Amino acid sequence: GKARQGPEYPSTGTPRQFSILVSSGKPRLLMFFLLIISTLAPVTAKTNLTQCGAHVKGLLENNSLPLEDIYTGPVKRPLGRAPNAENPVLHLTFAACEKHCGSTPAFYSWEKSSDTITTWVLPLVSLILQAPFESNNIKQTTLLVFRWVGSPIVSMMCIFWNMKVTRKCALMVDMSIERDEYPLPTSSFAGLRDSLYLLSVINQYELNICEELEEHHMEEILRKALFDRRLGIQQARGRAAASIRRERRRGAVQVLVSLAWFLVAMIISIHKAFGDLGENSTAHNLALGLLVCWLPVLVAATIVDRNPMDSHYVRTKLNTFLRETVVIAVIPNVFPGVSEPKFFGEFAGQARVRWHSGAAHSIIRTLEATPGMARGWLERYTNTDELSTTSTTSGLLRFDRSQGWQMAAAFMMVFACSIGAFIVSYFTPTVGMGCRSGGYMIFGLNALGCLLMEMAAWVFLHSATKRRVAQWFLRLWEFINFCLLVCIIIAQTFGIYNNCHCKSSLWGGAGGYMDFESVQYYKSFNVEISWLLGTVIT
């Protein structure tokens, strides 16, 4: 490639094609959709469970209620009835509930729906819109939303892994000098800081490993580019680092405000569930909030896992830097016959690309194994080329077992949210597995299934064709799980779950009946203990 004399900047007269990682979306269209749905829901509602309960209790008092309509089976705790209790609670069978009340949902009123919208839906939408999407790339943005929401365990695992690698780069820079040492901007410390900063950026891009450029050859080029002490390479390295630093994404304040909004919504929902306000719907709103508590963590992690404003511009600068390194270091057999080889592929940060672990961990692990890597190690290697000429390689594209810690952390994060939501809904009368608790369980299991299938494909599938098939299958699975979560949110928001089938908890062996008592009656049986347990677990 042609040698550069300084950093390149786009001319003022020629517009640069941007693919900026910015918040994108159409909140106005979404708000209009929510308004239409919430307006139509109470209009189309035909079932009123409150009036139906009063009607059925009147039939019982008049001895007009058929005996076969009364549920006489076991009732699990905390509402298990004592056989001689005075004024026993009326429990209706599921069939009798549909006979007297109908099978259609008793949609929530606008007041209840708007409460869920303002407490949970809008904060969730705000969080998602603050995520670092690529503008003018609808397909990639859509697939990324399906991946983040449909497969949150894998997404967080990849982000946590890159955060760990970035932290290691920063730690190695800090350990290179003594604690009380303050090096000058022109010192070797500044050069090392540029090297490891570039390594952390390179870690977020795919490597174009192919027959013309094998893995060990790519590792040699990266070592030369990052640690070679020749003046030309040092100058090119400094220019690349300075230029890429200007492309770091900004605008974290808006995201932090969205996170604060979500936390306030959580506090309000917990207060409503445990206070003397509300009804069963407040507990179920709490469960919905617990289910999606992993989303703020995911969005916050994308902030910490820094990304450039223009990933294509940064990739161009990195490719130019490596081409200059190849020319200065006279490295042979790099893409024979190609004048401007491209070493880096797509931007893979924030779990955009499957089965991507990056090149940084392999290089850092080799550096850590170098003798004398303790506090102040840079002084011992200032006048040597050992860091760039080491013959030890550890493989750039291998799955590292240390990623298991990030996998475990992401798994615990998502599953704790699913289990907490499941406990709240399961033990909110009618006790048992129903539409809500079953949906929460299925979402968590689907997320786990995405993790297991993706890890299995990473370990056992090496053919490009097989991985392409696995990728499309995983995309379908993620889309299904995404749609499931959207359906759960819509159903809880507008009261679609508020029907005899869902309130009778028919999915397991614990339910099968329906009662018409108030939340105050349930609280007299200490049902709040299960709500507290679910909240604490999350």
C-alpha cells in the first residue's frame, strides 16, 4: 500500500458515507400503535369478571348455582381452605367460569393499560432505542434486535467477554510502569498505550483469515503492527490511534437517563405490589418488570463495551495501518497480487457476529506468558523487539474456556429474571402454572436453548456451509423468542391474560379453578412472601 504522511480526514467538499452507530427507530409510530390498541381493547371487551363474580355469588346465596359448577378439588397453598372454615371462598370450575363469564378476555380499562404503558412499555422502548444500532441498515438492525431480545444470554456473554478483554488491555498498560511513575507524552508508555488501545479496537472486528492469509501469518502481522519499534511503524500506529479515538461513540447521558427511568419504574411497581394499592394486575405488572430486568444490564453493557460512531471508517483506518506495516516491515506473501489487501471484515462488537471471540485475548495471553511480566515490565522491554518477534502463537480464532465465566454470568442474569417473574406469577392466585408463568418459563428456556445451540455449533461445526445453516436456524429461534416476549408484554398490558383460561392456571396440576376475591384477601394469606422472594431473586 502507499505510505501515508498523516492522518486522513474527509474533505469538506465531499460528503463521507456514514454508517453511524446511533439510536434509531420510530417511536411516534410505536406510540400511535399502542394508542390504537389500548383504545380498541376496552371497546371490544365483553367479559367483566368483577360483575360476573358478583352474579355467581348471588346465585350461590340463592342456592341457584349448580353443584357441578363448584370446584371441590385441592387448593394449594397459600389459599388452601380449612374444611370447617366459616364463609368459605367460592371456587368455580374452569368450565363453569366460561359458562357464566364467557371465554373472551376482560380487557383492562384505559387507566390500567396506560399504567402499564407508562410504567414498563415506554421505558423499555426508550432503552432499546438508545442501543448502538447502525443507521441506514434496516436488515442488520432488525436482526440485531431479534438477537439481543431473543437470545439475551448469548448477547450478554459476548459483550461481557469483550469488556473483559478491554479491561485486560487497560490493566497491562497500567502494570507496565511503577505506581508513582508519571511518563511523558513522548515516552514509550504512550506508544504502548496506543498499541493496546488499537488491539482492543481490532478485537471488535472480524479477521479475514483465508488460504492466502493463514492464521499464524495474520498473528505475525498484528504483532509487528502493534509492537514493532521501527520509526515508520510507530508513527503509523500513533496516527491510527489518534484518528480512531476521535470516532469513539458519545451520547451516553441519554442512555443513563433511560436507565434511571427504568429503575424508577421498578420502584413504583414494587411499591404498588407490596402496598395497599392495586389488584392482582399490580403483582403481574411487577412480574413483567422482573422478566425484562436484564435489558437495562444489556444496554448498559453496550455503553461500557465502547464502539465507534462509524465502524466502516475505523475499519478503513485499521486496514490502511496494517498495509503500511506490511510495507515498512517487508512482510512477504500477504495477499499475493492484491495491491490493497483488506485484513478486517465486518464490525462484530456487541454480539453482532456469531462465534466471534476476537484476536486480542490470544495476543494478550502470549504477552502474559512472556518472562518478567510484573509491575514495571515495560522498562525491561523498551529496547528490544521481543514483543513483536516472539515465535509463540496461541491461535486467534479458538474458543477459550475462560469464556465460561462470562457465559455463567449472563446465564445467571437472565435466568434470575425469568425465575423471579415465574415465582411472582405462579404464586399469585390462582396458584399454579398458567399463561403468564408458563410464558415466562418458555422465554427463559428458549434463551437457554439459543445458548446451548450456539455453543454447540461453535465447538462442533467448522464448515462454513454448516455454520451458515446453523446461523439461519438460530435467527429463526431468536425471532420466535422475540415475538414471544412481545406477545407477553402486549397481553399483560391490555388484559388479554384476564380470562377464565389464564386465571384458572390450567397448565399444571395445581390450578383448575377460579375465584373472585380481592387482592386484600390474598394478602391475608401472606402471598406477599412469594412476591418478595421473586423480587429478591431478580
